[in-house]
Amino acid sequence: DADAAGASEPERPKYRAPVCCVMGHVDTGKTKLLDKIRRTNVQTGEAGGITQQIGATFFPADAIERQTDALTRTAKKKMEMLVPGLLVIDTPGHESFSNLRSRGSSLCDIAIVVVDLMHGIEPQCVESLEMLRKNKTPFVVALNKIDRCYAWKSPADSPIYQPFKVSQKEQEQATLNEFKARTNDVIVQFAELGFNAALYYENPDYRTHISLIPTSAHTGEGIPDLLLMLVQLTQRMMAKQLYLQPELEATVLEVKAVPGLGTTIDIILVNGSIREGDEIVVCGMEGPIHTKIRALLTPHPMKELRVKTPYQHHKVVHAAQGIKISAHNLENAVAGTSLLVVGPDDDVEDLKEEVMEDMETVLESAVDKSGEGVFVKASTLGSLEALLIFLQSEGVPVNGVGLGPIHKKDVNKAAIMLDRKPRYACILAFNVAIAPDIQLYANQRGVTCFTNETIYRLEEEFLRYLDGKKQEEKEAVRDLAIFPCICNIVAVFNARNPVVLGVEVEQGVLRIGSLLCVPSKGNLEVGRVISLQDNGIDVEEARETTQVAVKFDSPHGLTVGRQFTEEDKLISVVSRDSIDVLKAHFRDEMRKSDWILIKKLKTVFNVI
Ligand code: GDP
């Protein structure tokens, strides 16, 4: 085979293509948008240089220029395309791709976050934003599905898509009003998350404000604007970062078994060149992998029927490109980590250490010092990190992490929580296998395993489980929860057996189940509240200044008028246990003033 990739680049370009990934909530239109951008060439019938690569699509500068011509033609100064094009990672929304690293920093130079204009910002989008903020990755937002605004008029199908500015002029005022209102809602949502956002053509400063670009993945409207913003933003913000370096920079995208080739790795070569026969070092689940490239593969430019394998072999490939590598011992390679080539002056041991660093820092920093938490497993480092970020945002600690399938020892570790914190006796496993015997073992031990293939669904499932567990744990201790209150007796309906009093709540909250006593009579117990009635209607609780009839399960022999009188006050009996239970399970039902009252009552009962 001819060395197509190498030969097509006679002159070494000064810049490399920025790497772009597409993120956002499910169903916002990520796939559709990518397809639509990719179809620019299919529809025109000319290749346009857009090439399908392994795991990525390359959009050359001239194809972008053609799409954005209508936008830049009228500009005073024509945009200069410095970069040779854009390399867009193909698998959208796959959490593991949004967090890929090359040499410790994010692989993606820029991201497109897709938001459904009809739905606004959704949970998975918040997660993506967290990740981008953490990695300091710049991004633009595609406000997608504009065509769903009421009575939106879309242009006829055309291989050159219509800029948003043109679309906007075609719309009736009512439609534009809806568009504006929805856009403003999204801007407010961004503000709530701590981001300044503005429509891209109203953006006062791209360094402080995120650009929103209205798009339709159905009609292609706004795609020229999107491409232009991507190029402008990368060129303005990171020209230096985009110099093509001689040094190799590459990231493992995916580990895949391919018939006839064995286990292969799909990589994105971000910088530098790679050759057949090169010795490489990659991060493995069971330690570093040192191997030799057997074949460097890219898809055939045209799918010829007579071609036996779908791949073309190369002797050398230059950045930026998506490539499949075939070599020995790649079974345990970890996606989302760097790939290094052993140079003539390199010490393999140094490279091995370097390649394991990303993984070790992620794994080490994840585990909570309390010794309590859930167990997390994932197929890639990126998806593992996405899960960790999610758990952190939910305030759920982690007690163990790992890559690859669930083992018996993972179940054993999770089972430790059954005694310490039962709700955490579970394993969140994303995209990893669990053998039937291990599942059975987990069931026997009482360890719950969550194994959904979609990270978002996995998170939903886990949250539902956690809510259920919290509710269960709360119910189990409900009797111990004594809410604080001080009451005045205003009437005696029944002096004994059972004691029924009319009381006015002076402070705090009187609840069914609360144990009350008479502080002026040596904390004499009046009994637990069995029922509460407000004007003849049963109620669960009564707050400050409400008057209610209270029925107690008083001890035998207690008579109002004998051991205590109407003049006495009643207070809740608080204890260390009751306070701990309130803190652990009933925070959401306690007011700030209730906690202050607890503090006061503690002194009555000498609770430390
Ligand atoms: P993903 O989960 O984010 O990849 O979303 P998809 O690309 O699969 O799109 C989800 C659904 O939304 C599909 O039914 C699409 O046809 C639809 N969709 C995506 N983009 C648009 C758009 O711009 N306009 C309209 N009307 N529908 C869209």
C-alpha cells in the first residue's frame, strides 16, 4: 500500500488541527449535528477533503471556508485560516471521550456542548460543563433544534448551509420572540451554574462569555456560524498550543478486538509522527504495556468491494489523525490515557512510569479518607472520572475504584459497608462485565451492582436506589427522632388515661411521636404524642403559635392536676441519640430555629 497519509503532506504544516469533541445531554442532537456537518461533502458529491478517520472526522480548512464564506464575505477583514482544519472526535457524548488526556492535559482543544433549545440545560450537560471547567477546556454551545420554535421557516435543502443570521431574518416576530425567550432561559441557567453566556453575535468578550450558537441539525441552519466560531476561538485562544511539534502526543481512544487483528487500540495522534515498528508504551490495567507496532491502520478512503480488509496500512502517519494500531499485549490497555513512543534516547522505565501517572492520580485521589463509600468500576479512565465527578456532586463518598470487570474482591470490599454504612454497599460499574457467578456472589453478600451501559441511566438508577435507602434508614429510626418544642397548656380535655390536653406551641415543632416532659417537675414524662388535632382535623405536626389538641400515651397513674398543672410548660425530651438521628436523617425537616431550640433544650437535659 502507498503511504497515503505521509505522501499527501509534502510540506510540514506550521499548525496542527485542533481536536474538538461534542458533548451534552442525551437526545440534544449531538449525533445528528455531527452527521449533518459530515454530510457537507456527501451532498456536494465531491470529497472536499473531509475524511473519515478512526474515531474522528477531519474537516479541512477549505471545506470550512466554503461553509463559512457567506459569513466572512461581508466582514471587513477576511478570516485567515491558520489551522489546516478541525479534527472532530466521532463518538459524541461518550463520557470517556470528553475527558481524554494527552500528557496530562485534556486531549480536546475545544468542545461543542449541545443544548436542546426546547429543554434548556439538562443534568448530563451540567456534568460536561463541570468536566470542561475542571480541565479548563474552552467550548462553544450549540443551541440546537431552533427549527422547533413555533412556525419556524427553514430554508430549502442545500449543500451550503444557511447562516443563522440569514435564518433569523426569515422569521415572524412571534417566532423570534419565542426563540429569544427560550435563549434567555438558557442564559439564566448558565448564570446559575456560574457561567456568563451570550448569543455569539452579542458576545461582549469571548474570554469571559460563552458563545451560544443557534443551530438546527435537521436543516443545517447555524452550522456555518458554529464552524466559524470553533475556528476563531481556537485560533484566538490557542495559536501557540496549535503549533505542530516534532514531539509525539497521542491518546488512546478505544480498545477493541478486531477479527484477524486481535486486540487493537484506536488512538488520536495529536502531534508528531508515528511509524510502523515503533516501540510504544501505554497504560494498562495491570501495569504499563511495552510493545511494538505491528500495523498502523486507517480506513480506506473509498470502500472498494474487492478490498479484503477495510483498512489501509501505513509506514508512517503524521498528526493530527485517528489511527488504529495493531500490536501484541494490548488487551489491558486503558482508554483515555497517553501513548508514548520509545525514542533512541528514552529509558523505557521512565516512560512506563509516566504512562501510569494519569491513572494513579485519578485512582488515588478518588478514595475518601473516611473509609466509607461506594465502589466504582469503569472501562475507561474518562468514564471512571465522569462517575467520580457525578458522585462528588451528589456528596457520595467513594471507598474503592478500579478499571475493568467486577471481581470477587471488589464485591468483598463493597460488602464491608454493610456494617458501616449499608446504603454504600454497592458497586457502580460502567460498561464493564460482571460474570454470572460474581453477580450471584454479590446477591448472596447483599451487595447491589449497577451496570447500566449508559452512564446517565446508571446515575439515575443509583440515585433512585439511594433515595430509597435513605427513606428506609429514616423510617427505621423515626421513633428516635424527637423534634424540639416548648408548649403551654391551654386546656385539659382529659386529665388521665389517656391524657388529652389543649396546647399552644410556643417554640419549635410539636410532632406525633415526640416525647414530652414537665421541666418544672423534675422532667416528669407526660408521654409520647399519639395524635394531634387542629380544630378537629388530624395533623402530623404543629408549629409555633398553633393551638392543638394532643393525646398522649401517658404512664399509668399520671393525672393532670395532681403531678403537674395547667400552669406548667411542656418541652420535648432531647437526648444525644435523638439529636444524632435528626442530624443524620431529618435535616430537611428541621428549620434553623429548631436547631437553635435544640441547643437550648440540651442544657435542660445535660446533653453534651
Ligand atoms: P444525541 O443523543 O444527542 O446524539 O441526539 P440525536 O442526534 O440522536 O437526536 C435526538 C433526536 O432529536 C432525534 O430524533 C433527532 O432527529 C432529533 N433532532 C436532533 N437535532 C434536531 C434539530 O435540530 N431539530 C429537530 N427538530 N430535531 C432534532
